Amino acid sequence: MPQTRSDFGFPKPLRLLNAAQYRAVFSGTQIRAAHPNLLILASRNDLGHPRLGLVMAKKHVRNATDRNRIKRIARETFRLRQHQLPAVDAVVLARPGAGALDNAALGKLFDKLWRKLAKRAQQPATGNRHTGERKRRRAP
């Protein structure tokens, strides 16, 4: 059943649901959008729409209410920007200090990171940090 993107919902086809889907993003990261408090890792998919996964480690955000608040804002900003995002599987990771940000700051930060992710996904992959491949050195 193909996912239509005519609305701004967040149904199951727009989510990463199992460990294999998360593992595919972590092992095949092609695009990164980073900030000292948050990191978004993404890899292209063939589904025609973006998908979102969330990782809020207790190690980085101790308070459960802060973890839930960050996840809620991440889902909301993704939901509102889903039509502007390319077909990627994205995983949002919290870094230390993310729980100290207020809702407005988190919203602005996520909007900035989604724009950065979309911009980097439009760029052709080069043979270095974007694809994970190393440049080969020429022999002297």
C-alpha cells in the first residue's frame, strides 16, 4: 500500500520500526546534520518518502520527561517538514545538553537540522566523508 504524502500525519510507514532498519542507517550513513546537542544520521531509501527513528540515550538525557519532550518535538518538526525532505531514513540522536534546551530552542534547532539534511541530500555523493569511502593516496 503506497504512502500518500497529501497530509501531515505521522503513520507507521514514516517510522523506522525495527532494529534492522536502524542498523541499516547506522552502518550506511550517507548524510549527517550535526549540532553539539543533537545529531541526525541519514541514508537514502527507495521508498519515495522519508522515515524517522529516534534514539534518546539515558546516558545523555537523564530525565525521562526531557527525553519524551525532545522526541515529541522531533516528531512534530519532522511531520511538518516531511514533504520537503528527500527519501531518506533518518535517525535523531540526543547528545549531552539536549535536555537543557527549552521547547522553542529545540524547535528552531530541529528546523535548522532538517534544512541542513535536505540540502546535503540534494548534493551528489562524493568519494569521501559523505559516502564513508576513503580517498586513495597515490604512490610517490
